[in-house]
Amino acid sequence: MYRYYRCNKRNDKSCKNRTIPKDYIEDKVVRKLKTLLTEKNIEKISKKIYETCQKENNSNIVIQNLEKKKKQLNKNIENLMVALEQGQHIDMISNRITQNEIELEETQSQFLIEMAKIFKLSEKEIKFFLTRLQDGDILDDSYRKVLVDMLVNSILVYDNELVIICNVGNKPITLTIDLIEDIKSELVTDPFTLVKRFGSPKYKIRCVKCTINFTHLILY
């Protein structure tokens, strides 16, 4: 069984970009990503990740709405307590206070659940995690997944180079390699004996000729 990436437009022969072995392209990317984990880059990446997560946490609509609801319920209870002290409709006001207190308790529980979901690591903790990644095994699938998920936005495939667009930093990383000669011996020619789609591409690999994603295939 072999896994490959190929442009979706290869199916109707409108794209002649090459089929690329999965391990080949992923190894090239992962090895390059690992070289980015220098002390200087880790400092920048840690800061960027922390700032991005804090921004997302602060703009969490669900938490904002729950906070507003808590404030409103507390205000309702305070106003009802004032009315109760003045002897207005005691039974009705007591029931409304109880209802608001129950709703406030439920809202508080939901608020705590949502708060538990948000990112809470400090910049120092992120930096420690990234530093540990410097010694990771590039053959380990879990390690490879962490590197790519964290750093890669997309990968562009040209005839003789790969361009990695990272989540952190303003400049793309270009791997200038002779794709044609490098993988020629490993290419499988059409027609395939049996081709099976292997879900969506794990990495956002895009065919520059067609500006669409590569399909992740299994070949038997």
C-alpha cells in the first residue's frame, strides 16, 4: 500500500502536475520545519502564539454573552430584593428571586465550563514546549503532526520547489529541490490498479498550476 498526493484535476487530465509520494513531500517539510526551531525563532513563535490565543479568548462570544447574562441576573436579583424590602407583592417577588437565582447558578456553571475550554498557557510555558520539540524524532507521527499543525498554513507545489506558508512570520519558506529528478523513480503512472481516497489532505498541499488542493490517495 502506498500513499500519494495528486491534483484533483488530474482526474479529467486538465492538470499534468506530478503525483507525489506522501512520505517524500512530508519528510521534506518536516525536516525543514525542525530547522526553524532555533532559540530566536522559538522566542518569536511563543510570543505570537500567546498573543493570538489571548486575542481569541478575549473575543469569545459565548463567554461574553454569559458574562452579560450573569450581570443582568445579579442586577435583577438586587432590584427584586429592594422591592421585597419595601413589602411589595412578597410572594410573587420571592418566587421571581428564586427563579433568577436558579438561572444564575446554571449560567455560572456554563460559564465555568466555557472558561475551562480556553487556552490558558503562559508565554513561558509555550516556549518550554517548543524548546522540547527541538529534540523530537522526525520519524514519529505524533511529532510530525504537532510540527505541521502548529507551524504550517499551506504548502504550494511547483515543478522544482515547495513553498511552505507558515502561520508565524511574514515570509514564505522556499525549498528549492529538483522534484522531477528527485521523485521520478517513485512515481506511479496511470491507470492505477485501485485508488482509494484517504480523506482530506492532512496538510494543506496546493497545486500551483490549478490553485486547488491535492487529493490524498492510497494506492494498492
